[in-house]
Amino acid sequence: TQLLEQSPQFLSIQEGENLTVYCNSSSVFSSLQWYRQEPGEGPVLLVTVVTGGEVKKLKRLTFQFGDARKDSSLHITAAQPGDTGLYLCAGARGTYKYIFGTGTRLKVLA
Amino acid sequence: ETGVTQSPTHLIKTRGQQVTLRCSSQSGHNTVSWYQQALGQGPQFIFQYYREEENGRGNFPPRFSGLQFPNYSSELNVNALELDDSALYLCASSLGGENIQYFGAGTRLSVL
């Protein structure tokens, strides 16, 4: 059972466009992380959000944790081909177990 | 470059065989977690080892077992392989108490 649903599953956009990826759950998480995974590599941590309503920015990427700590969003401004990859959210349950989302595969065309 | 290395990178086995995958954690990290990532899906938590003891387990059968050694490197063993075990197996190392995991590039296992 996948507790974290991501949408959309696939996204193909032109360079320069904006996009938002959503991560939704009916469960509360103590923290939530976003990763990017490229082919042939493991996921790389982008950000961790801990507090409900928290917003973090990483260059052109904006991450928000829902007020109830059940959902999160990732917004990319002016997407570039280098943003292409699989974006994964992961919610922390307790101190050791991370539940990963279903993933959003993004392709940015030049 | 995360400092986490996994071997082998690719492996082909037949149904019923046994396999051992290896993970060398980042220097100073005492915690290793293993994940299974099926094609097109997010990673699924298998189990975690902290200072050589299993510290939590996901919904995987007992034929998935592991070890962590005094140098904090780790092994994942899978017995009686099934076709559905075909996946990318990822290990991630961290320092106990911190929520930052560093992933290796994974081992791609194909079961025929």
C-alpha cells in the first residue's frame, strides 16, 4: 500500500515553463523530504521540511509542507533541461522509516 | 558522489537462487537502510541496521535478511528468489539520529 500519492505521474514541458508537483497522504508525517533521482543513480536529497506550513526555497525550487503535515508541493520556476529526473517525496514515520511516494517523472525539453 | 558504494551494479539470477548485495556506507555513518525500487515506482523500505542491530523492518518476508558489520558496511541477502524480486536495490547510510540519508547508485537485480 502506497501511503504517499504523487501527481502528476509524468510531466513533459518546454524549457522556461513553470510546474508544480504534489505529494498527498491521509497520514501525518513528522517530516517530509523531496529527492531527485536520475537514471542509474540513487535518490539525492533536495530538502527536508518539518513544520506545518513551512516553505523552503532552493534556487528555482520552492517546497511547501501542508499545515496538517499530510501533504507537500514542489514548484519549479523557469524549468531547465537539467531539472529532468524522477522527483520523489518521502514522509518520515518515527525515527527510521521513510515512506516514499509513487514518483513524478519530469522531462524538460530544450 | 555520496560516498556510499554498492556492489555489484548489475546481477542476473534465476528463480529459487539466493543473492547477496553489498553496501559500503559513508565514512562515519553508523546506520544503513535498504530499499527496493521496482521499475516506475518509489523505493520501498526493507529494513534498517544501526550499530549492527536491525532497527526496523518494512513489509518484506523473512527471506529478505541483512547484516551490518563492525565497520558499518552492510549486506542484503535474499533467499528463494522470485520473479517479482527483480528491482533496483538501494542502500542509504546516515548518522543515527539524523534524518539525512545518502543513497548509493543501487544494484539492479534481474530474476529470470
